[in-house]
Amino acid sequence: APPTNTPTSLHISHRVAMGYAGYAPGQKVVLRTPCQEYLRLIKSDKSLEIMEKLVRNAAQAPAEEKFRTIRLTNEKIAAAITNVPGAKEVMVEMGWKEEGDCLVLPAGKTMTMREVRELAETRATLKKLEDEEFKKKIAARNKASTAQNPDKARLLAEMAADRAEQKARGPVTQGSVAVPKGNGAHQTAAGAGCSGTSGG
């Protein structure tokens, strides 16, 4: 009998298959694989880091049996994979099989750097999203603080206006001007008390 899908995988497969529904002609639609959909559920960089390490080990040393079995009850693995929504499903989509309390890479199945890169790219995307969210929170906090302090808001507005005015005027440059010494009258050597001959 053909294998039955879990409700979660059915839902994701349906979303992937129906990706074009409701979109206007010419609108770009990105269809994701079930593996990519599961990756989007993972919001833990530590989880992705451990998964990347496990897959990289299996890719770089495919004959090492210790890299072909992952014990899901291990405390570190449980925190990174077993108890993280989408994590175990990603490994299964990549080719690992769940056998009892382990994930096992079947004979003849190998991991490649493609799977490693997919995990690394997901980590990079997650980091970017976290940075953007952090910046939004800081901006919102500053905005709220400014709104509660009218004097600070006025000062910031004046500083912004000054910068805009200076930018509109452009750089201010001033050429060097010779500054005459004394009263500006021409003075000869004789007038300064100097003679043209030397004493002797």
C-alpha cells in the first residue's frame, strides 16, 4: 500500500500545489518544496546550526556509521530537533528515516552539500529577519520616547532642519586672502635704517 501522508504534510503539499490559485496573470509566484515549507517553521538559529552540523558530517563522511544515526532522545538533539516544530520533518524530507527513537540515513542514501547550503541559507535568512525585527523594535521604542518628550522631539526636528538647510546650501569654502603686515606702506632699505655698503 502506498505510504499515507500526515495531516501536516497534506496541508503543505496542498499549499505548494495550489500556489498559482488566485494570482493575476504575470504575477510572480514562488513555489516551495515541502522541505522549504518545513524550514520556514523553524525559528531557532541553534536548531538550524545543529541540523547543519549533522547533515554536513554525513555529507563529508558518508561511510561513517556514527554520522548516519541521530538519537532523538539525546538531550541536545531533543532540544534542537525532536521538540522543534518542522525540524524532524526537514530531516525526513532530506532522506532520513525515523526508526524508533532514531533518525537513520538508509543504505545507499547520502547527504550532499546542497542540503548543507539549504540549511545555511535558512540560517542567514532567519538572522536577517531577526535583525530587521530588532531594528523595528528600537525605532518604535525611540518613536514612543520622543512622543512622550515634546522638547526632545522639537530639538530633533530642529537638528534635522539644520542638516537639510546645510545640505541645500552645499559645502562652504573660503579662498585664502593675503593679509598685509604693518600699515601697508612700501618701505625701502634706506628708510628701514639699512645702508647699501658694509662698514669696514
